[in-house]
Amino acid sequence: MTLLAPAEAYRLWAPTYGAENAITHLEQGLVRELGPSPAGLSLLDVGCGTGRRLVDTRARRAVGVDLCPEMLAVGRETHPFGPNVRLQTGDVRELQLPAGAFDLVWCRLVVGHLDECRRAYRELARVTRKGGRVIVTDFHPAAHAAGHRRTFRHDDAVHEVEHRVHSVDEQLSAAAAAGLTLIDRAEASIGPDVRSYYAAAGREALYEDHLGLPVVLALAFRRDG
């Protein structure tokens, strides 16, 4: 297995990234649970990948930002974006977007790719309007501690994406320093709703080993005045 930096990993992963997996399925459920719905809001998805999460959100305006231009190119070719959706290349640590521009900001499964998270949280807070919401999800520290890694297959080889573990306390401290108040948190564990993904991959024996393990963490914040 080859360990790759995120930029190189996602460049290779881009053509097949659209396939759903157990982690993305559970993560999507957590974001819906913590809300709010993007319908009628100005929405920013930082680390949007191909932008697939921006299809049919009913947001008044939606912007997707990703570090990997190959991901965005695949998205533009494959997704039926409406005129209210814009994709652009960018880094969560230095967003080329105006302050207070968004009602709802998503940063989903991105923080673990960063050496430190304080700059990212400052930027997420900066671009959110006062009273707006920020939803951050991450690969759960418990899953990493149990030996789970973020991997993908390319050209018959399995690659691991570099991941940095940021504890909940570290993230909450970074968020508070940026002016974000925690209003909710949740986690998702391996269970019956993702068993089909294990079956499709011929890994049902692993499902029994993983059952009950938390694999996704989600934090919901409000931007203070």
C-alpha cells in the first residue's frame, strides 16, 4: 500500500470518487441530522470534491471549493449543476471568498488532511455570517486508533491518504478561538445500514469485526456575533 499526500491522492482518485461507500453514507446521515437544510440559504462546501453534495440542495446560492482541480473537472463533466452553483479551486486555510458571505458552511471529511486545524477554523468562521452555521465532519479518532485508514483503489493498487488525527478537544478549542460556538455533536458507527457496502466488496467477515465502531464524527457550530 502506498501512502500519498492528499493532493496527489485525490488527483488519482478523482475519476472514481463518485462511488458511495460506508463512510460517506454515514457522514451524509450525520449532516442531515445536525442540519440545517440548505434550502433557500447561501451554502459553501469547502473540500467539496466533485461537488456531488451540491446537486439538488435547493440552496439559493452554492459555492464548492476544493484543492484538487481534477476533482472539480470531473464534477463539471458529470453533475447537472444549476446556475446557482459555482465551483472553484481553493484551500480551506486561505479561502478566496468575502467575509460573512454564507448562511451555512460545510467542511466535510477535510480537517484530517491538515497538519493543524486552527487556520481552517478561522477561515470557516470568517466566511460565515453572524448567526450562521458551520458543520464539520471528520474521520473518527476511534476508527484511526483501531487501525482504520482512508484508502482507495487505483490501477489495481490500494493507496492510503495521509491523515492527521485532531482530537475533539483540539477542534473545539480551535473553533472557540475562531468565534464558533458548539451547538451539537454526533457520531456514526458501523451498523446494519452499511452492511450492504461490505457485502458488495466481499468483506462480510470484516463487517462483524467493525460492528459498533465509531467511524465518523460531526460537529455543528454557530457563528457568534
